[in-house]
Amino acid sequence: MTAPEALAFVARHGVVLQAARGPVPSLAEAVAGERIRGSWWGHAKGHAIFAASNAVADSPDVLVCRLVQGKVTYVHRRLWPALVRLAARFPAESLAAVREEHTAAGHHRRLLTAFADWVPADVERAAGALSEREAQAQLEAALCGPLEPVRPSTSRRRRV
């Protein structure tokens, strides 16, 4: 799968997991062309999965967050207004933008941008034009099921 094909995969599905299994498609398994047992790093197509994941994560049209089951999730820009419209239904940490950075020492550092800080003005306007019902329909279609009501929790992760 090429970088443009990986981006098209995310655009088509709207919400995609990086590698985990869940209610939405997995980019890693799409690249591999099969279900992956264990870590995708050890898969024969591990380098292709890494390249596709990087291409998707680097796209300005993809939000990388932990929306689905606390796992790395890619959300295409076409769904950002619906996500913003229904933000109160999700824990704030699941909507934070996640970015990985390589330090000079060769380590990985995860950087989080709070939900309110990554939302572009045009997306805010589009969210305001959506009814709650329209937004819910869009997200439920992409998430392959109904949205759960938000329950107060002290847990860092919430399953969607």
C-alpha cells in the first residue's frame, strides 16, 4: 500500500485504528492484507506498515488521537466537524491530538495537543452548522455502531 493509498483508506473509512483490533478497520491489517498475530513490527510487511502509518500521521487531513478504545486512532478531516459537535460525549483526553517526536538521544516522545487547541476555526464553524443528530449519524457510520453515553470516569481511557 502506497502513502496515497493509505490516506485514501483513512478518507474512505473516516475512522481507522493504527494497528489494534476493534470496531473499525486497522491500517496495519489493511497494509498486511491479513489479520496480524502479535506485533506488526515482526510482520513481513512491517516496513510497509511503518511507512503507511507515518504517511497517515503526517497528513494535515488526519487527526491522530486515542478515540477508539484508547488505541491510536486516525480520524479523517471530513469527520472533524462531527467530532467537535459531539465533543462533550467523549473524555477530553481521547480527543487530544497525539504526535510522536524523535529526540536527539534517539528516544520517542509523545506530544499531546489538547482538544480545544488543535481544532481549526473552519472546523469549529462547520461543527456549529451541524445538528447533533447529523453529527451523531456521521460518527456512528464511521465507528460502525452507536455512540455510548459519556459516563463520568476517573479512567484515562474510555471505550467507544
